[in-house]
Amino acid sequence: MKKILVVLLALVLAFSAVAALAEAKSEYNIGVLVWKFNDTYNSAVRLAMQNAAAEIGEELGVTINMNMVDANDVMATQIEQAPTIFAQNDFVIINLADVSAGESLTAIAADYPDTPYLFYNKQPSEETVDAVLEGTIFIGTLARQAGDMQGEILSDLYAADASIDRNGDGVLQYVVFMGEPANDEAQARSKYCVETAEACGLKVEPVVDTIVANWDTAQAQEAMNATWAAHSSEIEVVFCNNDDMAIGVIAALNENGYNTGIDGDPSIVVIGVDATDSALESIKNGGMTATVKQDADAMGYANVKVAMNMLLGNDWLDGLDYEYSDDTFTCIRIPYAKITEVE
């Protein structure tokens, strides 16, 4: 926390010149480097940022233009986009295409010292996080919390209905679908969904090694079809790092007559993360079992609000109901919530 306070003090001084100019402006341009437009959760965050720009702009009596570009999950593309985005905008919001390559963008940012920036959603990798976030802020979630909640959801489900243990052996056989191997969020969700289930008193056992599906529906569907063909009699629970992969898992299960939502058809437990519209609809219709809400609206609003606070020389969290997280780097953590029923 001491380091955070030192960094905050330094930033107040560093941004004072920018703030003096910003106060006289009536229009602001905020650039957003997005890792992949067709990711469902990030599509919701992008819409939330657009809405926040209109709302905050009206409150401040200014126009806020959001200029977003799609790296399509290619870091080299994001690196190519960065100089133009930094040159043409007052502020830059960064959603890393590759969490291990954040220093490539901060090196570019150094050529544009009058354009402050922040990172959101995809936290820089553990090896780079302190260097990448020096002098700025990360807006995201506490990585393990989603995994903890998935494990807790499974424990509650088993307490309510022990028949989810299909073979009745007292052990829940599971599969984990992981986002990206180098992503801290993916690592934590994959780890703690299992460890927390065990801490809640469940006996669990992996059916296969963790399956990497890169947050992608089609990859998850293909992998689940192959896994189901080999292990259909064993699988009782599927943990997915995000809802897009969970939807792919459900599609594969539907092909095999499972999780259809039709009375009499069998089902297994599938738990995702994000609470996307498609996931909520799937839960309502008997496909997915549950999800953990990652609040896209809150994240989108926080991105724009922090950006404007920085431009105007205010405390980063002015007007936001968050506290700085007690990490070695400066960040705020937006809380998750369990979703087990949808009306």
C-alpha cells in the first residue's frame, strides 16, 4: 500500500500539466486498444464504455469520443495500432491481446508522454505486471474470486442434490476448460474452482488434464465433443473459465442429448464465468447450470471515469465506490457475484 501511495503522489505531479490543459477543453478523445471485438464479455464492456462516455460527458458538460480498434487476438496487430491510437487521442485504455507483452505497449507509450493510459480486464502477466503498471492503474477483478465462487456453487449444488454425482461414488469427476495458459485470470480460475470445492468438503477428481480453449466457443465445443466421446460415462462437472467456452461445452452436450432443458433428458453440471446474455439464457433454458457474474457495465464505466479523472487531475477514483487494492501495483478490483437462477 505504501508503494501505491507513492505512485499516486508521483502521478498527481506528472499529470498536473495535462490536467491544466484538459480543464479548458470541451471535447476529449479516448482511444481503446481491444484484444478481440468478438469476445462476448468484452463486447459488453465496449458497449458499457460507450454508454459511460455519454453519461459522464453529459455530467461534465463535454463531449467524450470513444475510438476503439480491434486487435483480433493478435498482439502484433495491437502493437501496430498503438502509435496511431496514442497520437490521435487524449487518453488510451488498453485491453491486452497478449498478457505477457504489455511492455511492448508501454515502450510505445513512452513516445507519447502527454497521453496517459490505463489497462483493464486482462492483467499483465505476473513477470511483467510491476513494470507494465508503473505509473498507471489496472481495472479488473480479483483473479481467484471467480474460481472460489465456482467451487462454492458446486458445493451448494451437491448439498442440495447429491444425484449430480452420476455414478454415486461420492467423488465428483470434473473437467476444466481454461482460457489462456499465460493469463493470470485463467490460471487462478482453473486452480481455485477445484481447490475451493475441496475446501468446502467435496471429493473431486479430474477426468482429463485441463483443456485450453482460449476463451473461444468453437474451440471449446470441438474439445468437449472429443472429450465426451472418450469419457462420457465419467464426466459429472465442467468448470469453464468463461461463458463463451461454457456455451461451446453446452453445444457439444446438446449434440449428445445432454443439457437440453427437455424434461427427462440427462444433464451434467456446467459452470461458467461472466454472466453474458447467452449464458443467462442458457441457464434459464436448462443448459448451463450456473455462472459467476463479471460486471461488464461496472468495468466499462470505471474505465471511462478513471480516464476522465486522470485527464482532469482528480483522484483516479473520484466519483467511484471502489478502493485501491492492496497489491504491489495500483489497481481496483470489481467484485464478482454468483448466478444460479434466471427468471
